Amino acid sequence: MAETGHSLSIENRKRLVAEGVRHVGTFTEKEIQAQTDLGYLVLKGEGLYITELNLETGRLVAEGKFQSVAYSDEERQPARGVALRGLWERLVR
């Protein structure tokens, strides 16, 4: 998929539409992580679920109660994975 740009809209904190999504990593009822054309997008909230995902067009539609939206240039990992990796690195030294 060629870079197409990225847009994001949230309606009443209940419905989110994102364009320019390349990949969805982990998603739970509390967090959705997606790679976009402009970096990694982390959505947090309650009762989150994906109602539409089309990676050919880059469209993601999610619903729930959104509490935060954050961007990062680096891929995020689930908190448990980060904690276990950190523990392993300390044990190996």
C-alpha cells in the first residue's frame, strides 16, 4: 500500500474513523494499536471494538468510549510484554 496520508475523526467520543491505517497490532476492549502512514496510533478507552477494518483502503472504524489518542514514531508493545522483556534483559546481564 502506498503512503496515502492519514486522517482521524472522532464523533462524540463514541465512534472513530481513521484513514491511512496500514496494520492493526493488538486490540482489546481497552486499547487498540495501529500503524498508520504517519506513525503508530494508540487508542485507549472502554468497550472498544473494531466495526470496520479494510487495510486495502486503509480505513479503520472503531466504537466504544474513547479516553485518549496518542501517536508515536515507535511501535508499542503490550505492557506485559515490555515488563517481561525488561526482566529478561536484567537477568541476562
